Amino acid sequence: MDHPNKIRVAMLFVSVSLPVLLSISLVSCQQWTQLVEPEKKNNAPNDLVKFQEQVVGFTSFNDFIGQVMVAGSTSEKMALVDSFITWAQSTTGIPYLEDTTRAFFLYRSGSTSTLSVAGDFNGWNLENHEFVRLTGTDLFYRMETFEPDARLDYKLVVNNSQWILDPLNPHTCSGGFGPNSELSMPFYLQPVEILSQAIPHGTMINQLFTDSSGVSRAVKVYLPPGYSTNTDSFPVAYFHDGSEWVTLGSAGNVLDYLIYNQLIQPIVAVFVDPTNRNQEYSYDQNFLNMFCDQLIPWVEAQYRITQSPATRATIGVSLGGLTSFYFCIQRPDLFGNCGAFSPAIWFGDIIQQYQNVPQIETTIYMDAGTYEPSIYNATASMRATLDSRGVPYTYLTWHEGHSWGAWRAHLDEALKLFFPAQSTGIIEE
């Protein structure tokens, strides 16, 4: 069964018409839209304690600043800073969250001259995001305002040159360019499915596929628990940027969790690495032909996989999400499910292809973060096209950026759409 406290932190559009804010609207036509509460990923409370009530001697961050300003000596000022930092780390953590929307970035250094913060929320741009140094202390601080359910990557930038993790924040998120510090606002709840748990695990097999032109690429194949003990055939999902889905996207853990909790059918997953990503994920017909006519037959000759488009998915992020759209419109005979996470549909003519094709029967999952504006805005054009064609789809938005922290947390949404758990036919009382 699903997690007992799971509700969605997202906007969900299914065959979208016009968004209806904080309500569910059914209209008397084929298309309908809903906006629902976020899906929780653990048992944390969904309301934020007024932390300042727990502070001995402080009633707010501004009150703390005021007390430091009137303290008589440097040692008294530093003692107040020490006290506040210790308290903040033991309550909300750092960045310090005074309420559901305000986050205070804090940093201590006696030698730093300038300090800025860059992250998903400002396009990783240092300009106009400098910290203030608290007079008479070694404390730098900056306040930013975010949505209560936002989750964002960031780094601190010392003296306009040194990009570092936040030393007061132990929470990080790995990405394609290394780890970033992670800020989670109070209504964001970490996804439990990305963690390795004491449940049956699938088998991950590392292989090397060489195509007819002699080009070799890494392929990982996930076989669900119990694969070797039966003769069943399984649905399959093909993942672009395969190794990153495994290492950064925690896809193996997500599959284990969803299958164990009967949230999806057991599936086979194939994680395929690019050899020239920018070329192959940019409407490359040769790559499409190789994938469909050589790699898929090679995989499906080795493993028990069902042979219908309805049970075969292509999944990717960014350019890989664009490629998933491209694969499905070019080869509907093979792919019936499209998983497009933060798809780079601003690039090229994919929207025109979906406008001009005679028929679309693909099950589509698409999402975007409000902190990746070019992608977020471009998805509106794809939604308008799908709406005009009467094509149903699922679209989710998150208060997040272009990050593996977002994609790994929402992989379950696509998999549950494509491969829903089969009913046993037993009605529970």
C-alpha cells in the first residue's frame, strides 16, 4: 500500500485546460485540471512550530541582531552569535528558518571580505545576493524568501571566486558537477523511496553494448526481485543518461521501494549511457535507429520483456526528456510511455512534431520546476499543443530547480502512471 501520510506538493494537470488554484475543478468536457496538495514522503509534521518561542533570550532573528548591536564588548557579541548558531542548528538547522517562507543563510569567517550565495533560486548568479556582516562579529547573514515547500541547491561564494559548500549545513545533493548544499523549506519532506531500505532488492547487471558501427556504451539492467524464480515477462523502462539515473537519481532504490510496496508492477529497467550526449540527444536519427533497431532487440533477446508499446517506456531528464518526446513521436510502434523530466523542449521543433503527427496515443508524464524558468515556460507550449490535440497527459510542477534532487524525488510519479500495480480483484473491507 502507499505511504500512509503521502499527499502531493505539486500542481497536477491531467489533460490540462486552465489551472484552478487550490481546488479541484471538473468541467463538462473531456479535459479537466486539478491542483492538489503535495505528496508527503515521510512522517514529518506538516506544520511548522514557531521556533522563536523556544529560544531563551531571543524572540526573532531581528531581535538577535538587535541584542548583538547593543552588546558592550566583542566577547559579549561573539557569545550571542555562538548561542544563536548553536540554537539554530538544533532546531531548524542552517539555513535558519524563522517561519514557513524566510530562510537565513549564515556563515562565519574572520578573514572573508565578501560573501554571496548562488543557487537554483537566482540562476546561479552572484549579483545582488551578497551577505551582510554583523558589526563586531565574524557572522555573515542573508535572508531570502521561498515557498514553504521549496527544495533548492546552492553554494556560497567567498570573495567572488571560491565556490564552497555551506559549512554550517550538513545536507547536500549530488549533481552532474559535484555536490551542492541543499535547502529544504519546512513543508518539503524528503523522499523515503530514494533510500536503501531493508526490503528485497532487484539485481543490477552491468553490460557493454556495441552497435553495428563499433561504438560501445555502458548499459545497466535492473531485474526486479523474484525475476529468477519465475517465467513471467515484464514491462520495461529505458532510461537516458543511464548511469546518472542509477548513481544520482537513486533509481534502483526507487524501483525496489515501489515494487515492494505494490505501488507499481515489477518491471525491468534499462539504463543506457550516451557516448556523445549533446549530439545523440538532439534529434539524432542515427541514434534513434541504433537504439530502436539494435539496442532494444539486444536487450529483449536476453531478458523476459513484454513486447508491446503500452508496456515500454522511455524516460529522461533535460535533453534526455526532449529525447523521450522525440522517441515516442518517431516510434510509437515501440514506445507507448514518455517520461520527460524538465524536458528541454525549447530546443528544436519537437512541439511542431506533436502538432503535425496524425495521431498521438502516448501516455505522457511531464514536469518542471518553477526555478528553471526557460524549461518551465516552454512546457506551457507543449501543454497547449497537447490540449489542442485532445491528448491526455500528466503534468506536475515543483518549487525546485534543474537538479537531480528534484528528478530522483519524482521518478515515482512517472512509474506509477506507466506501470500501475495490478489489482488482485479482492475487495478489502
